[in-house]
Amino acid sequence: MKLRLLTLVVILANVIGNFALSWGMKHSEGELLGRLLNPFVVAGIALLIFWTMTKVTLLSMADLSYVLPVTSVGYALNAVAGWIFLGERISGTRWAGIALITLGALLVSRTSPKEQST
């Protein structure tokens, strides 16, 4: 249960952090330094730092071959968030890729987080 909850936190921190970063960069003006001081950009950076720390923790608890595929669903959710909230267009090919990522994450999530060594 703890592992599944941490996995969810990793995914959500990735999605919300990337969304905030993208929103802030697209809705601020000026030079790079001014954009980096946008509250959404700051929040996005903070969430992505948190995402990295929680992912490292998750990697200490489960196999790399479990963590990376399962948390990759965050990339699919990032694309969907961009489509819904930022008005980004997603081609049929990208939708197919998003579906494959999601299917792969679902398949791997049905396995044990730690495989026994042989």
C-alpha cells in the first residue's frame, strides 16, 4: 500500500509540476530571468524537485524495471493535461503513443515491484 501511494505521489508531482512550469512559461513575458520568477514556474520547479526526491525514494523500494514503466503514465497524463488545459493539439499518432504508454504502465503495474534474484 505504501509503495502504491508513493507511486501515485511521484506521478502526480510530475504531472502537476510540468503543467505548472509550462503554464507559467507560456503565460509570462519578458526575458528568461523574469519568466523564471513567475509563481507558476517557481511552483513547477519546486514540484519537480519534490518529484525527483520521491522518485529516488521509490527507486530504493522497488526495481528500476518496475518504477520507470509504471511512473511513465505521468508522461501520458502530461500530454492529456496539455490538451485539456493548454489547448495543445494531439495528433492521432501521439494519441496512439499515449495509449501504448498507458497500456505498458498498466501491464507492468500488475507485476511485483521487486523480483526475486535467481
